[in-house]
Amino acid sequence: MKTQNRIIRKLIVAALFAVAFVVAPNKASAQFSSVSVNALGWVTGNFNAAVDLKLDTKISLDLPLSFSPIRGKELGWQNVTFAPGVRFWTTELYRGSFFGLYASGAWYNLRYGGFDRRGWATGLGFSYGYSKLLSKRWNLEMEIGFSAIYTAFDKHENRVYGIFEDEQWWHTRRVMLVPSKLKVSVGYLF
């Protein structure tokens, strides 16, 4: 539990740092940034927002943060995820194709099939995306990515047999190659 609290605190501090970095005044007048939301994430109950900052003429820094508070008796998905990354644009910022490299960190509690899985995950990934300008200030962005993820979690099961209650715990660690990013997002450029 202490490890989970430390991970959540670190994710919150990183998100606050990213917001402070965006809000701080910039001296260069030609800076471009983007704020976006992943529509697919919102549809699945995963609240999210991302800030994308210009680093160079064809390089940007993507800072997405997402969380889900969904918790049911039989089915639930709670998570806090921060996945900062660097994007390399093929034509120009916020227009056309891009390739991304990103790291991710998450705390989660997944409930299904009578089991709770509580743990954390971290990983490195690669993504490909395409951005289309809808107007001078709005764009539509699609992205798909794959990651090598290391996760450590406790698997917990409670069963009731008449008047007796049985509780079982398993601690599991895994390394997986998984699809980790699927975005269709709308962004505002400033």
C-alpha cells in the first residue's frame, strides 16, 4: 500500500510539473503547444488530457495523464497513468505523420472474474500516429503504440463457503509486449 501511495504521489507531482511548465510564460513568440483529449479514452471511462510542447521544428514533447475511478462489485478498472514521450514529426509539428518514443508508469486495480489485481506497471514503447489540421487552431490525431511493460501485482480472491470465508493471495511479476496506446484525440493548438 505504501508503494502504491508513493507511485500515485510521484505521478501527481509529474503532472503538476507538466502543467506548471505549460503555464509558465515563454519568451519566444513562435512557440507552439497543444492540449488534447483522447475521445476513445473518455468513451471507456478513462478521464484523460495531454499537453504537447514544441522542442524543435520537428520534435515535440507529449505529456498525457489519465485516470479511471470505475469500481464495481464484479467489474472494475481503477488506474492512474502518466506516459511522457517524444514525437518526431515527418513534415511539421501537428501536421502529418509522426513516430513516438514514450515511457509509462501506472498504478492500477483491476477487478474481473472474482479476482482483484492491484499493482503497478512501467514500460517503454514506440508509436506511430497521424495528425490532421481541422482549422487554424484545431486538429484531429490518431495514434497506435506498443510497449514492453514490466508489472508487479497482487492477485486477491475472496470466496465464501457457507459460513466460512476463504482468502487467497498471489504475488505476480511479468514482462509483456502489449498494445499500450490507441488514441483518437481532438487537440487545440496555441
